[in-house]
Amino acid sequence: MALTSPLDAERIRADFPLLGREVHGKPIIYLDSAATSQKPNAVLDAMDLYYRTINSNVHRGVYQIAEQATNELEAAREKVRAFINASSVAEVIFTKNATESLNLLVQSWGRANLVEGDVVLLSHMEHHANIVPWHMLVAERGIQLRWIPLTADGQLDLTDLDALVEGAKVLSVTAMSNVLGTINSVRTLTDAARAVGAISIIDGCQSVPHTSTDVQALGADFLAFSGHKLLGPTGIGVLWGREELLAEMPPFIGGGEMIRDVRLDGFTCNDLPWKFEAGTPAIAEIIGLGAAIDYLSAIGIDNVRAHERMLTEYTLRTLSMRFGDDIVIHGPTEPEHRGGVFSFAFKDLHPHDISQVLDEHAVCVRAGHHCAKPLMKLMGVGATARASVYLYNTTADIDALGDALEAAGSFFAF
Amino acid sequence: MPGLEDLYREIILDHYRNPRNRGELESPPAQRVEGFNPLCGDEIVVYLELDDDERISDIRIGGQGCSISQSSASMMSAAVKGHTVAEVGDLTRAFKGMMSIHESSLGGESTEPEDLPDVKLGDLEALRGVVKFPVRIKCATLAWNTLAQAIDEASA
Ligand SMILES: Cc1ncc(COP(=O)(O)O)c(C=O)c1O
């Protein structure tokens, strides 16, 4: 069966300067987009143009370039709003990254609303960013954590969802696993949460860059994601929340920008979304994120998903055809249920040793626990090697991965 | 440009495939200490027995990890067995010196490369190439840090 994609990945690659470089004298094969994506010229140029032509602080200047910078920043907010179909820009808060978005929620909403004994429902496949902030609240408040278990093929086991969610105040779950690639049925989860009066938080770090997101259809109350996995720069993340909830929440970090008035005896908060944006924002990064969203939208996020589905099918098929029982790819076996993230075990080689040999072949994959140690423990491994794809990857990249794996196999052959 | 053969010397692969002193000792009396590399999840367990003269009378290594961490642990176990705590301290400083780690950067006494203890590293020399792969230095030193902790606890 021939595999088809709506994208011309070769042409897309030309927009990403880093993909044109070599390492160890060979063209780079970048297979680590789940950690961070590469950046197109459009993003680099937008940030460069900001610094070269309108660099100034936002929201307070009356002179022309300050007004331009402010307009550009707020235009980027509108692009994010449209990209996730939020109902208002007041619901789009800029943070440093998804980790900060989740910490903001725990520190602001969590501390205002949770008391000893309250239950927060997480899953066994969460990233540490959606575990540790809750552990911190366990230590401070004595809240309780419950965990949605996984099936053998790495999907959420929702058999006992009703019992698990019963009495919970919060459900906080990833939409796509950064280790297994599993795409979770978010709507089932948020419906179950709403039925018991719990709020739901979705970690969209892996899903937002690769699949279309409509926060109004998700049924969630909050969504967190990072710009750098979405073709944007580092240092910029997003927290989306329903306006009624955000309006009730106390501020997280205090300082300039987030206030309406400051007196010797206190302060009043600014309106949303600025209430949660203390201090000078990451202006260039926000503008860069806006450019990234323009770039992705022009290509079409559904086309990105279709391309990655094709690559997923190709990867699962070729690697198992080539290596048979020597390779185990963790997670769901159906491309329908997973994104382009492939954690694998190869022969009895340690992930570090695999990735070291792969590096020699200019193939960039990640080795480690991927900030998901509870999941690693459940899988019974200390670490995995992980390859992950994006819109600029091709079947040739997967073939190169296969060739490099073969080389690793013979290098360590006993 | 350092190549794979700088890192994976034959003797390293040999220790990886046939680890020395692999196993467990009953604890107590043996001291049992676990070491983790938080970056990659590698884990080393050192079982240590000291005799009355502060000499390592027996050592066993458990845990799981990459070829560098496991072979470094294997070579270390062979190198320290039968030696006194003081000798092992010198060997550890010499090994870490080879890894470009000097105690001053760890908050201890300053040890400039030129006044490193004059000890023979033997097989351990094979790990010299690891310095060229900075992310792997932690793999090579994991066993040594775990041993140091085991010695501290055993002599406490
Ligand atoms: C599922 C998931 N959640 C959260 C994060 C944290 O993202 P960041 O480090 O950008 O805050 C990541 C990134 O690795 C992720 O994959």
C-alpha cells in the first residue's frame, strides 16, 4: 500500500535553516521534535525584525515604535486565540512555558480552591510538569492524588473512570503522551469531570502542535502548552482558561503590568489577561509564536496531522519489518490512536548507547526518562530511546534511523 | 572530531559484556548504597565490606545502565578490591581528575591537575575518552560517587 501525505515535506524543509546543516560531516536527521521543534525562517525573521525595527517596551509608551510593539504583541495573542478557538483574547495568557502554565494553575486556582483531603485525578502517563506542582500542593495542603492506570498498549484505562473521578475536584491529564504518543480521548475525560463538578486541565504540550485544537469543543476548563514545540521560540508558553474561572483566580506573580492601581496599603489587579502577566513580557518570543502560528495555519494543522499519520504508519511498519523482534516500539499499535512519537527498545542496547551511535550518523533522538519517571517505572524500564517527527520529516529520515540502528546493532554485537 | 572508538574502547565493551563483581552481599553486615543519575535514570547499587584495617574486603555491584556506567562500575570494583580506604580515595581523585573533575569544583579541597595523586589507573585509563563526550562523564562517575558514599557510611 502506498502511503500518501498532503504535504510537500521537501519544500517545507527548505523553510527550516537548521535542517540544512551537517553534523559529523553528514546531513542532520532531526528526530527530536517532541523535545523541541525546529524554527522556520518566518519565525526567526519576525523576531529579528522586532529587535531591529520596533524594539521597545510594551503597553506604556505613547511613541510610535512602542505602540507598534504593543500592537504586534496583542496581534499574536489574537492569533493564538484563533488557533485554539478560544472565545476571547482575555482567556489567552502568556507564560514562560507549559510548565509555568501548570504551576500557575496549581498555585493560583489550586491554593484558592483546594483543602486537605481534596482529590486531584492525574494519569500514569503525565509529564513531571503535571505531577510535581501537585506534589508540592500535597506537601502544603494535604490534597490527595489519584492516578488513571494504563492498558498494556499504553492507552488510558478508562474502565473505572467513574469510580476514579468520583469526589475529585480536579482532573489534569495530557492530551498526548510525550513518551508513547498516545492520543487520549479528552472529551470522555472532561465530560466525566464535569459530571462530578470537577474542573479539567489539559496538558496540550504534545497535542496542540500536531492536531487541531478547539478549546470550546474540548470541554476543558484550562489548557497549557509551550511555544517551542510549535515551531516557535523558547521562553514562551500559553495558558488558556475559561474567563469565569480566570476572573475569580488570585494573581500568581506580582509586579508591573498585572496591576491597575498600587497604593501604600495595597493594590488592585489589572484586567484579564494581563492580571497574570507580571513584568515585561517575552515580547520578541510572543511575536515569534505569532509567526509560528501563521506558518502552521497556512499549511493547515489537519494536513500536519495527516502527514504525521502517514509517517507513523511508515515508521511502525518499516522498523518492525526491518528488525522484527529486535525492536519493541512502545505505545498503541494503531496510527489512529497515536502521534509521531516513538519510544523504543532495540536489542538489549541501552538507550544512551543507541543514541550515541545514532549521533555518529547525524541522527538526533532522545535517550532518557523523558520527564515521565512514573511511566518509566510502570513500563519497567529506566529509560527509553525516543524518535519523534514533525511536518518537516520524511520517510527518508525514518530510513536513515533504520540504517543507523542497524549500525548500532553491529557495533555492539557480541 | 572524537569518534565512537574513542569512547567505546574494546576493554570497556568487555567489562560491559562480562561485568566483574556483579551481584549482592548480605546487608548488613555489608553497606548497601544506591546511586542514581537523575538525567537518564541509570542506577548503581554498591555493596561494600570493610575489614578492621579499613580495607575493602569485598565489593559487589548491582543496578542497570549504559555501557559506560556499567563498565566503569565493573572496572572500579576490580580496582578497589583489597585496597584501603585511603588508597581508594587517591584512586578516586585520580579517576575524577582524568574526567576533568577537580574537587574544588565539588566544594572540597582544591586539587590542581598537577598535584593529583600519583596512582596507576590501569584498565580505567580506557575511560579517558569519555572526557570528549561531556554528557557521558556523569555515566562514568556514577559508580565512584556511589562508592564514596558507601565508604562514608561504612566508616561512620
Ligand atoms: C506532555 C508534556 N507536558 C509538559 C511539558 C513541559 O514543557 P516545557 O518544558 O516547555 O514547559 C512537555 C515537554 O517536554 C511535555 O511533553
